[in-house]
Amino acid sequence: MNDFTTDIVLGLIFITGIFGFISGEFIISTVLFASAAIYSNIHLTQKLNK
């Protein structure tokens, strides 16, 4: 994936987590926030190792 696509996917996961938090789905929003953080960390680590 290129950087633009990765940023879009990460943003969508984060925004979905915000909407889940607002609607009261705390477990789902926690999973989405965690997956966004892990995905961002993996992408950043791969980018720095190149």
C-alpha cells in the first residue's frame, strides 16, 4: 500500500472508533483504537527500516 492509502485506512479506523465511542460501544471502540495504534506503529516501523 502506498502512503496515501495507508493514511486513509488509518483515518477510517480511527473515525469509526470515535463514532463507536460516541454511540456507547466501548468495547468495539477500544478494539478499533488499539488496531489503529498497532497499524500505525507497524507502518511507521516499516517506513523507518527502509
